[in-house]
Amino acid sequence: MPTAPRHGASPRRPTMAEVAARAGVSRTLVSFILDGKPGASEETRQRVLTIAEEIGYRPDSAARGLALGRSRTLGVLTDVRQLFQAELVTGIYPAAEELGYEVLLTTNLSDRPESVPVNALLSHRCGSLVLLAPTSGVDYLTTLASEVPVVVVGPRLPAEALRDGLNLASVRTDDAQGTREAVDYLVALGHKDIVHVDGGEDAGSPERRRGYRAAMQAHGLGDRIDVIAGAHTEEGGAAAARELLARPDLPTAVLASNDRSALGLLDVLTRAGVDIPGDLSLVGFDDSRLSDYPRIDLTTVHQDAPGLARHAVRLAVELLEQRCGGPKEIVLEAELVVRGTSGVPRSRARR
């Protein structure tokens, strides 16, 4: 067992030299064994691993990264308030560990510039950055990518930002395709008055808005296009619901730009006595974990969070290791998941 530190003293980290001395082998051999490289007998390997565990030795990943000439830590920027981003983070950790990388997580807050948490990741010598739905513009992202490899998850980046020679890559869902699929489904049920509550300039929102407009026009419903300004928050959905309730008539269906907005809509509308889906069908986007709870049962557009996470980590590592030979934009298809908040249109009369 490691020796307990004196009261008030900082605990001393056991060293590789101590492991080597106790095992009676060289530090180089200990390093090989801990890195999983060949060169030691099974008996020696087990002895070294046992001693390392007994004295509490843990490899210093930062020092190992410096020795290799690159960091083995991926810096991840997320917004802890967004449910879908939490699912992305859940997938990023195992994907990074599988490739021998660690993850350093920081959060984006609305009351400070995005550069603040990004600079914090850089100060910890992260080798690559994975930015989940960043709010910064393309100019900032391209400048950042000249310093460190960057993978953006969520927003669609212009083609020139993904040019060869720039360490910037993108992983996203085909937001327009997912929204079109939702509109197609609602029209097939008989809906014509379909309102879209958008997400402003939040990640994915411009593409989802474009997909809604294109789908409505494709079905000959261009004159019924109706977009309410919103945000990817419950508050944004609630405000949109109050705007709908102030109108003389309700639409027969509402397509929200994300699940959080849909939850805000659902709360305000049901409290006002609107039957969902009897009076109004409601569709979200993301398929976050809350959407399939029995009391919510939200029809929504599914995004492949594990797939997005795996691709983001793979690209971040390939850019860092300078072996990214494939496309620098990965686009995954969305899929509509039908649950209990949608159905055929009934009376438009408000209860």
C-alpha cells in the first residue's frame, strides 16, 4: 500500500522508478509494459502491473505526451444545459479511450465569450479540440484551427473552411433531411397548417429552417409556411406556445427545432387545455433521453449521438496524428421516431 502523507502535506505520486526498483527491472521495460508493448514475459508483466497497483502508480499522461511530441488529451467544449450534448459527451469518452486518448471537458456559458473555455483547454495542452455546437463564427474557428486541430460537431461549415491544409473538420446530422422527413410525415397524416418554431442561430437551426421551407414548398404548401422565432431552450418553446395561444386559431401541427423547445411548447399548451395530439400534433428534433419518457412520449427526429461522437473523436485523432486522408465533413442521416404527440388532424377549434 502507498505510504499515507503527513497531515497537511500533499500526497506524493509514486514514480515509474519505484515500480522498476521493486520489480527488479529497468524503467524502460516498465514503460513498455504499461504501454502494452511486447518485450516482457507474462510473469514479469504481471509482477510489474501488480506492483504498480499496490503502490498506486498512475502514468503521467501529460509527460508521456510531451515525450511523444504531442498530447494524448482531447479537449471537449460542451454546453451542460443541452441534453443532446450530454449524450454526445457520453459517447466521446469511450471512443477516446479506445484510441488511447483522454478527455478534458469544459463548459460553454452564455455570460462569457466562447474563447475563454477554449483558451483554458489550450492552456492544458490539449492536442485536439472537439467543439460541440460552438457559437463562434467561421473566422474564429479557422484561426483556432491554425493553432490546433479542431472538430466541430453540429453546425454546417462552409466548404472553404474544410479545405486541405487547414486542421478543421465537421461532424453533423443532415438537419435539413431530418426536418423534411418530419414535414413529409405530418403531411401524410393530413396536416397542412404546420408551424415551425425555429432555434434562431443555434447549431443546426438554419438547416432545419431551410428543410422545413423546402418540404412545405415541395408539398404545395408554400403559402402556409409559418416560422416562429425561437431558441433551443424550454423558454424559447414556451414563448412560442404563448404566441400560438394568442392567435385566433391554432395550427394543426408544430415542428420544434429541438426537443427542449418542444418540451416548453408541450408544457404551456397542455396547461392551457390544448389536447396533444388531439388538437395539435407536436414534433421535436434530437431524440434526447427525455423524449421517450412515458409522460412525454415525444415524436421527434433522431440524431445518432454515439455515431457523431465516434466520428468526431476519430477525426480529432487523425488530424492530430497527421493521417487524415478521408473526407473532413461527416454527415449522418436523421430518422423520424413516431411516438404519442402526433396523430391525424382533428378539430382546429381551441378547447
